[in-house]
Amino acid sequence: MTDSTRASGPALTVTNAVVIPMADGADWFRGWFTVGHDGLIAAMGEGEPPRAAEGEEAIGTGEVLDVGGAFVAPGFVSAHSHIFTSGMRGMTPGDSLYGWVGEQSTFVSGADEDDVYWFTLHGCLDFLGNGVTSAYNFTDSRVVGKYDAATDQREIYAIRPEEYLFKQIDAARDAGIRMMNAIRLDSEFQPAEEAFEVFARAVAYVTENVPGPLNLGASVFGAVQWSASAQAARDEVAAMDAHGIGNQAHFLETSEALDQQREKFQWYEEAGALRPGFLFGHFVHPDAYMSRVAASSGAGMVWQPASNGRLGSGVPDIPRYRELGMPVGIGLDDQSCTDISDPFQNLRIGMYTQRAVNQDASIIMPRDMLRMHTLGSAEALGPQVAARVGSLEVGKAADFLVVDPTAPDTGPVWDVYAHYAFAMGLRNLKKVFVGGRLVSQNGVSTHPLAGQASVELHSRVREVARRASSRSSERLAW
């Protein structure tokens, strides 16, 4: 216990818990932990909290939360998310990637900076309510347009003001979720010097306006899959180098236009993008060379099991990537292609599809899958993120879930990790904490703007659809 904890006492002590730390080398245990006033875990151990020595303040002098034997595990980390899509669930229910993207792009073309603020705030609160306490978020680009996979060209309608980016950063901050904000460079659609200046201002805005505890950094929103020139890859590398940040690129997500996508891998390779800190989002359809080169360069990948299934994108060879030593994180992608941003569902879809494809029920085990969606995702985002979130350890953020296997009752627990990953779900998620602060209870947000965010989302989606004159407005049912 630190001197400062002794002096002021903990803010919160969690007791009577089945703690699933997800720290390497640490197994689950029945015990307790304390949270300091700084929102970090100050001490933890098995059994009951120790009695205070003479002259010391007792551990339980702050708030005490007896969880009654429930599971307590780290908050999930979504290493790939598009959170502004919270009002687009159920869109294009039979489309694969390009048809879905086209409809989504048409719809969001009608949104302004205030619309995207409320869309993002609602999406962040949705993530928090479902147990996702940290996320990598691809902010929606300022460029209003639509990509045509058949021609590999993008039609541009307009470029929004920078406030459109800033409002998304504000919304994540206001929601209280820990966030890495990804920003698209867009140097293909405006003078390169201007694009780099806008990007730099957005990175500075994150640093200046997001409190340190919530700020997981900035990143390049890799967009070469949608680009028509190899210069886009070189520009992204220049932005990475200028700001000392990583990059996550949507790549080889779908079997559509596959030869065209694979050709662009070389653009990143020749530009020098492949390195630690570079992530391939999806990476479902690489060939053997691409997998080997990506892994040997230190690049990682982020897997979206629910999204890949919903859009019919395919199943990535996760066992192969792990054999190659590639960092693998997991993301929930966005609410318009997972529909329910449910990390428990994501765990199961991931394990079950891998087992089915490989015809091997042990190809990915529950603890491995849970690690990939917590500490593994944090590691994929960088050592500076993994040092702060993804596991329950002394000195790390007290971002944790209380998950009760008795409400509703799920029966005896034969194996803690298997029960948590196989049998738990949102119905068992009772409390979500970020930095030791309760942010959701029984699926209900504690945020003062939660009710307004819902009202704003419903009214603004209708208005944005009307402005965009998209097919969505014609079939919006509620």
C-alpha cells in the first residue's frame, strides 16, 4: 500500500469478489482490492482485507462494495470502433461491406457537428453500459463522400469544418470513457499542406481538451483501402512520424475487390508503415506473404468477430497470426454492424467461429479469448495503453465490471474462465466502474446526460436522414 493511500484511506474497497485480474501470471482468486482517490488500484489480495496495524487507517474506511461472490473482471477494451454509428443499427441487413458503407455514408452526409456530438455521446454511453471502458475510436471524417469499389474512386460532396472532428472528441470526453482518437488525414481531397495542418490541430485538440486519465492518445485513421494513390500511404507515414503515433488501417476486410485490396498492401510496405504501432483492422483475407511480413515487422491486427459475421466478411486466421507472434486485439467495430455492442457476444462469436472453421474445440480457449478483449487489446494499442488499462493490477486504472452468475442463475461454476466467457452476458452485468466510479448499474447509465442523449439521438437521426434523402429515411420504422 502506498504512503498516500495510508494517509487518506482508499476511496473504495471491493470485497467478497471472485477477481479475474487478466494479468499475466495471475490466476483468479477470491478476495478484495482497494481503489485510491486517484482512480487507481492501490492494493489487492486474497481472502478478507487485512486489519490495519496500530496507527494506520483501516482499508475499509472509504466506501465498501461487497459484491456477494460475483465475478469482478477488467472492463473490456474495444481496439476498433466507430462510435458515431449508434443511431444506425439494423441498417442494410442483407448487405456486405461496400453496400453497407455506401448506405451509411449516404445517411451521415446529412449530419453536422451537433448531430455527430450526440451520436457519439450516445454510442459512448452505450459502450460503457455494456462493459466497454476503453476504446479506439475512428472519428468520422470531415470529408463527405461515397466510395465506389467497382471504380476504386470516391465521389466527394463537401468538406465539413474542423469542429466536426472536435465535437466527436468532446463527446467521448464528456461520456467519461477512456479513448484513443483516430483521425483521418484526408490529403487526397484537399491540399496536402492544409490536410497536415488540420490533422496536427486535431491531435493537439486531443492533448489539450481531454483529461489525462481519459486520454489514451491519438492515432492515424488508416484509409489506404479507400485510396486511389500510393501517396496516401506515404502521407500517413509522414503523419505517424511527425506526431510519434500509431496507425490502424482497415484492410482486407472483405472478399470483394480482393485483388485491388491486396495490391495496396505494397503501398504500406514500400512507405515504411509496417512497424510496431501499426495495426491492420480486420485483416481477414491476406495471403501468406502479407501475414508473414506484417508479423515480422511488429505490426498487429484487430479482429471484429461480430462485425465480420454480420457483414459476411469472413473469418481471419487468428491461430496463424498468434503463431507468427502478431499482436491481436479485438474490437466491437460499430453499432451499425454489430447492432448490440455486446463484448460477451463478441467473445462467443469469436471462439465459436474459430472452433467451427478449424474443427477444433480447443483452438482458442476462454481465457485466451478474454485476454484478447482486455489486456491483449490494450497491448495492441501500445505499451503506454497496456500500462494503464486491460487488467486489474496495483497501479492500473480501476476499470472493472461486477458480473453476477446468480442473477439470473447460471448454475454451478466448473471453470471460472469458461463460465465467464461462455455463460455470462449483459443480463448478468450489474455494475460498471471507470476509475472506481460507478458509470452504469443494471444496464442504466448514471450519466446526467443519458436521458437527453437518447432523445437527441432519435430526433436527430430522423432529421439527418431527411437531409440526406437516404433510403434509410424511407424505412425508418421507429
